[in-house]
Amino acid sequence: MLRSTLRQSRLIRNPRLLRPFSSSLTKFQQSPKSNSQDEAEPKRRPLSRVAIGGSKDSLKQFNKGSGLEFATWKAVVILLVFGGIGTYFFQKEKTRLQRHKEMEQNRKVGTPLIGGPFNLIDTKGNPFTEKDLVDPKGKKFSILYFGFTHCPDVCPEELDKLGEMLNILKKNNVEMQPIFITCDPNRDTPQVVDTYLQDFHPDIIGLTGEYDEVKNACKKYRVYFSTPPDVKPGQDYLVDHSIFFYVLDPEGNFVDVIGREALAPESAEKITQLSEAYIPKAEREAKENGIFGFLYK
């Protein structure tokens, strides 16, 4: 009786002892439970297309920023190119206007002082006047040199320089009418002048005439010349004269002078600039009366 009471009290204090023995079988002895979800093959996650270190939004922003940066550089390059071209043409036009103003000043001052009517003949005996200095096409400049065929050194040197200038000007597409006018008409007949000029540039036109006509032409262009008094026929002598090249525009107006000290390249460059700056009279008057006329006055 006492044993039965003790046994019941132990069962009450330890409920685990109340489970049947069959319930203590191991899991290996129990039948496995089927689970369709666990047995199914797990799905693969799609690969991420996001660049390492950034999200899709940041990648889009990067591409957008790169395009914007390229467009900015492209705009800068275009701006620099067109800015350079604009600056070049602005400086060129500025120089042209400056030269034009200088020509206008020389034309206004030089008209009553340098140049005017004269009447000479060329080496073929044909008349040549100040009207022959005018180019109807408005392109050809003239350059005058006064000398004499018996000049021992200065005139040959200057005519050689003139020939070099003409070659350079031809390369620069500047049309010129070079003219040699003698200061010694008593000895420099048309035939003598023609023979003399054969040693120089073939484009040079030789002019001579009666003494009074030559003297008048020299006076018109403010050329000084002097011959010894009481010269006997056949006697050799030298003629003292001014040593300048007189540059005339296509209208026959004096625009500039070139001295002996100037070399051929710089002289040709000067004439080239004058030619580029020249504006025909009709166009000049139209521009002076236009909106930007103050630039040409």
C-alpha cells in the first residue's frame, strides 16, 4: 500500500513518466512527412544589372552627366573656333579701315599737292596722260618712278627693286601699272628709254616727252630734278633728282610714297595692304552715307 502511494506521488511530480513508451521512439523510426514546397527546386534570382558601387539611378545620372560634360566641351570648342575667326576678321577689317582712312587723308591732302594733268608719250610714241592712270575696272594701282637712263647706280638699283616688288605683288594678286618717267628728255628719246628698260621688268612702261612737258609732270608730283647749266651737245652729265616711288590708287589719286631705304618685300607688303584697303568711289560714297558711315570718315 505504501509502495503504491509513493509511486503515484513520483508520477505526479514527473509528468514525463506518464507518456507511453511507444512515444519515445526516435525520429529515425518514424515515417517521414512529405513537404512539396520543400522538395521543389528553389527559384534563381535574376542577376543584377546595377553597376558595382551604384544604383540604376546613379548610373543614369552618370551617363547623363557624361553627355552634358561632352556637350559643354563641344560648345566651348565651337565658341573658341568662331571667336578666333571673328577676332581675325575683326582685326583684319580694323586694319583695313585704318588703311582706308590713311588713304582718304592722303587723297584729300595729296590731290591739290601731288598729281595732276600731264602730257607725255610712251616708248612707242603713243600719248600718255594722267587719264591713263585710271583703271576702269577699279583694280589696278599705279606706281611712278622718276629717273634717267644715264644714271650710274641709283636708278638701276631702284628699278631692280621695282621688279622684285612687282613679282611679289603678282603672287599677292595685286594688279600694278609700273611707270618710269625720265627727268632727262634731251637724251632719253622713246627709243633710248625702250632699250634701257629691256634690262628690267618687262611690265615697266617708259615715258618721255618734250622738256617742258617732262618738267610739268615732275612739278605735278613734286619731283625735284636739276641738270648742269650750259651743257654742250654730246657732253656727259648727271641729273640730280628725287628718289621716290609714288603709289596711286585705281582712280589715279596719290595715296602713298615709298622711299629709297624701304626694301622690296616691305614695300610690296605696304602696297598689298593699300590694295586690300581700297574701296571704289561709288562703294565708298554709299558706305559713308550708310548707317555705319562714321567708320569710313
